Amino acid sequence: MLAFSDDLRLFEANSDGLLITDAESGLILELNSAAATMFGYARAELMGLHHTALMHPEGRSLFSEYLQVAHTGAVFEICERHLRRDGSLFYGELRGRAFDSQGRRCLLSTIRDVSQRVAGERRLQQQVEARIREQATLLDLSQTLASSLDFRPDVILDQLRVLIEYTQAALFSLEKLTLTALAARGSARLEESMPLHISLPGPQMLARLLKRHLATHLHDEETTDSAEASFWSLLKAQAGILLEEMQVWLWVPLTVRGRVMGGVLIARRQT
């Protein structure tokens, strides 16, 4: 590693924040402009500041772990909340290691702002969790309502909307290889078009559609799943009104004691 008196252009050329910290005292000895900008300080204000002042209070104990790992010669890596001068937080990906310069043990830390990536990952995780909850709710509901003595398709769709927001939905009964929409909720044109009929080409399509009684997500005709693509094509050809202006669909089988009685197709606009 270069001594502090050497040309610091290597620091300035790096778009990530770079900090050199005294390993014994924890004080910042050098930094680049990217680090000053990232944390909202003037360069002079950061010089001599303790490294943990840039960390969220709940994560400051990690600095001791950083020291321990660095002293072994290993690279320390962590993604943790960091603190700007104005008190705002951002997620920073820190990668650091120890080095010796002029008889002093130091830490070289590279910090990259990954707040957007973390936010995106969290949104994706929330969507996955919401989809899991949605499928569990739908499957439980399908079995409960389909086994009810008062099997009223319109009431089922109204109750379903209380639990899961949708733009359009239709409840189908199954008779041999024909799905018949008994009720629908959505546009006036859709509701007036009841009943809709979808003729399945054969038992293989029926088996693939039911997928062991699991809910099936349908996104568009470009899906890579052959069963989903086939069902999407059937819907488009025989019940296209259900798909108009919709971008996300979910098919949920209605089962009673393991026997499929029909299904619910839910459609909504992508937000």
C-alpha cells in the first residue's frame, strides 16, 4: 500500500468511498472525495473522526469485528447502514483489510452506496412473501367455499375481493373437459358476457392446469412454462374478455376432498 505522502490520485479516481483508518485508535487518517460526498462532510471534517461515527449506532459494535478479521489478514465484508452528516441513513457495502504503512497498522475501507439495490431486493422479497400469503389464502378459501352447502359463485367472488384485491375475476365450474364461468366481477361487459365456456383439448391439459391443486400464476403469452402458455392461449381464444387490459393473472383450483370442482381466475392490472 502507498504511504500517505504518495500520490493520492488513486484515491480520487475511485468512484467508491475510500477511507484509511488507524487500526489502534479508529480515527480516520485519509479519505477520497467520493467518501466525503457520500457522507455529506467536508474532507477536513472527516479527518480525525472516529470510523464508527459513520456507522448506524446499532451497527457500531461491528467495528470491533472488523478489527479482529482484518488483523488475521482476511478481508472483512458487510452490508450495513451508514450515517450521513445530516443524520440520514444509507446502506453501504463495506469491504476492508489491514495493511502497514510507516510502522502504523491501518485499515483500508472501500464503501459503496447500495441503497437502491437493497431497496429493490426488499421489494422483491415483499412481493414473494405477498405471493406466498396470497396463494395460501386462495387455496384455503377455495377448499372452504367450494365445500359449502350454499355454493353461490357471485358471493364467493365478493368475499374473495375482501381478502385479495383484484380488477377482474371469474368462477368456473368443471364438467368433463369444459370450464364454465358461472359468475364474474369486473367490467360491466365482462359480467354481461356470462356464462363463458372454455373447452380443454384433452385430459393432459386438464392435468397440467390443475398442477396437483396448486395455484398457477400467468403473466403473458411469453411465459417459459409450457402449461401456463397453453392455458393462456386457451383463455385468450375462448375468454379473451377476461384478459383485456390485464397484466397479471392467477388461476386457483376449487377442490373438495381432493376432487377439483372448478376454479377461480383472478386478473389485475400491474401497478
